[in-house]
Amino acid sequence: MTTPETPNRVVHRNIKTHQSEELSGPAAGNRNNVLEEDLKQWQKHAQSVKEKVLEQVQGQLSDLLDKALTESVQSFNQIQPTVNGKTTNKSAPRSQRTDDGKVFVARPSLLDELFEINHIRTIYHMFIAVLLIFCLSTLAVDFIDQGRIVLEFDLLFFAFGKLGTVVWAWAVMFFYTLLVPYLTLMCWGSLYHSFPSKLGLSLGTGLILSVAQTYVLGLFPIFVVVQYQLPPASRFIVILEQIRFLMKSYSFVRETGPVIMRNIPKEGESPRFPTLSSYLYFLFCPTLIYRESYPRNTHIRWKYVGTTTGMILGCLFYAYFILVRLCVPVFRPETKQPFSKRTMVLAVFNSILPGIMLLLLCFFAFLHCWLNLFGELLGFADRMFYKDWWNSTSFANYYRTWNVVVHDWLYQYGYRDFLLLSKRKFRTAAMLSVFIVSAVVHEYALAIGFGFFYPVMFFLFAVFGVVFNFAMNDKRQSPVFNVIMWTSLFLGQGVQVCLYCQEWYAQIHCPRTENSFWEMVTPRSWTCSYQR
């Protein structure tokens, strides 16, 4: 590391100048100019030394952090995750060791680290300023049109209506997920090693549990949504919780079952089962991969909890103003207009701005704020819910880094299990199967949430998503491909917002006249005369 050295030339010149000023007064002005030039040279020299020192310190610090991270990962291959600072020994079951599957380590979310940089936090402040502008513009328009300030959030109240039905439906799904898979696994595990036909016991238990899962976590939420005619936001709450409980219960059975099968109890001992408290913690912690223990924080930062809660509410109102100011005026059918290519193109490009803003809001509100809120309240220390997806130069990397929580589940129980069954022969088929499953689940959530079938998401995900995944793979490192990725996201979000908004109003103004299959799956916006 270099140290700043005082230029001798500057010091001697200062001494001579000071002496000459005492002897010759009329030349003081010229000598002051010389002093200013020397001072500027000194400042340039100090700045260059500062930059060199910072570069060396940054390089050494980066090497030190890389070394520490490598050593920590190597140590985690030998021990289980810590619980309140304590670790378990190396004799733990293999399924619980970190070299088999997902590795949980204590780390903050990426945005929390980036927000410590003033330049990045300024971007966050810019989004807050845009929200304030939305609020002021709405108040100004209401005051001009009606002569008074109107603070009505009718669209928001409509979207989250019938919350009482949502609460009791969620309670049914939660208590079922907490008790039935756990007790079923306990009964199966207690009989497995002593039962004469282990395969028959496993198949029978799996069949019974599958039937129960189908009725309670499969059909029951759909029945509630349709029977009680829930509004869209309430529908999404029920359906997303349905999907979450299904994924959580599957992970619990998938991770615990093999451990029970491998650990043969000694004579006179009962099999070792996971505790109900660990399973209960898993149902609320922000991960879809079950472990008996996770890295935990020692205390809760209540200021962080309050700030994150405020961010969630801010994102909710942000989405409301985007819909009210940018979507509803464009797509609300006030006059009958014939369908044309021009109106469709204009509608798509008018939808790009609200579409990309809604995408960023969903990411920030859910993947950052919501998951970090539960992680903080539960002391869950691994906050890597996403990675730097915005820097992706390939769609393959974007899919891996956008939602790490869901990607871990799909990789662990979809991609890896497919390769295991196929003896690692069909990697492309494994990847395509994961894409198809993800596209079907996304389309299912949107179809039930909106109340109509319009497979825009499925088409973009399963067709264009697959093509871009293979065309823009990890070999693409040029910044040009990052521009292509963002351009594709802008256009894709614009298409989705445009088509779903058109179909929403078409379903209202041109309702179905019959309940035939083709009538239900054919989009109403294709034939409805109310077209924007």
C-alpha cells in the first residue's frame, strides 16, 4: 500500500516565498499566485494518492471477503445450519447436511445492501417522488372536476372486498396443512420399518394423502373463490396461499420421508420425527425448502419492521394510482370503437409504462418487503430472496435470479428429481418440464384471480420464454443483451397489461350468454364491440 509523500519542491518554494515576502513587499501579488498554483498541485497530488489507496484497499478487502465466503461455505459442508449461534455435529442425516440441496447461510437482501449507497438510494427517492406526483395530480384533477378534494379509494376497497371470507378460507387451509401432512407422516413413519410390505404402505399412504390434498388444497379454494364471487385481490390471496401451502407441504414430505426411511431405529426405540414446532415455523418462514433448522438472528429490528410495513402500504397505493391514472382512463370503454391494428398497437405502447412499473412494484413489494418482513419477525437470517436480476444479459440468468425462493423449489423438486429419474440423460427435457409447470401455475393463478381464461401469460412464458432462454443463454455477456432483455420485459409487460385490461372490461360489458366450454375459454375481447 502506498503512502503520501510531501513534494520537497513545494516545501522549499514555500520557505523561499515566505522569506522574500519579508524583504520585498511590491512583489507579493505575483508570489501569491505562485502559492495558489502550488496549492492546486498539492491538492491534485493528494487526490491521486487517495485514489490509489482506495483502489488497493478495495482490492484487498474484496480478496478478503471472497476468502472468508469460501471458507464459510466449506465449513457449512461439514456442519448443519446454526440455530441461535449453536451448530449441530457432523453425524446429522445426509438430507440435513448442506452439501445435499439448498444451502442456507445468514446474509442480507441485496437491496438492503445497495440502499446503503447514496447513489442507489436516490433512485428509491425518485420513485417516492413519482408517487407524490401521482397523489397530487389525482387530488388536483378531483378538485378541478368536482370543486372539492375527493379521497375515495373505491377501486382499492372493491379489489380487497369480502376479507372475512378470505380469512376463514385461509384458516381452513392453514390448519389442514399444519396437521394432516404432519400426522400422516408420523403414522406412516411409525409403521414403516415394522410393516411387512413397505411399498404397499407407502403407496397407500401416498394415495390417501394425495386425495386429501386434492380436495382440501386443490378444490376447496376454487370452490370458495367461485361460490362467494370474491373480488380480484381477495381471489389472488386465496389462490396464492393455496399454491404456497401445496409447495410447503410437498417439501416437508419430500425432505422428511427419505430421512425416516434411511434411519432405521434400534430395537426398543421409536423413529425420530421432526418436531411440530419446526414444521410450524417452516409454514411461515420465507422459504419453500424444509429444514429442521435455519440460520437465525438473535433479535428483531423493530424499526426495520415498521419501515418495511410502510413500504408495503406505499407500494399498494402506488399500484392503485398507476391503475387509476394510467390504465383505467385508457381501457374503460366509453364509446364503441371497432377493432383495428392501430388501436391495438397504441394500446400496447400505452401499457408499457404502467406494465413495467407494476412489475417493479410486485418485485419490490413482495420479494423484498413482504419476505423480509416475515424474515425479520421470525428471525430468519437467510434473506437471499432474489439476486441482481436487473443486470442479467441472458434470460436463463434472469429466470434464476428473479425469484430465488420459487426457483429453489423448482430446481430441487422439479429439475433435479427429473434428472434423478432419467439418470441424467434428458437435461433439456427437464428444463422444459420446469418451464411448462411454472407457466401452467402462473396462468392458473391469473385465470382464477381475474375470473376468465386468457392464456397470455402462458403463451409468453411457455413459448417466448423458452425461446429466449435457449437463444440468450449464459454465454451472452455483452451489455447489448442486457438492453435486449429489458426491451423484451417492457414489451411483454405492455402486452399483458393491454390484453388483460381489454378482456376485463369486455367480460363486464359483453357477458357470456351460455356456459358452453368454448364460450368459457374464448376471450370476450375478440368479439365484444367495446374495444379500446
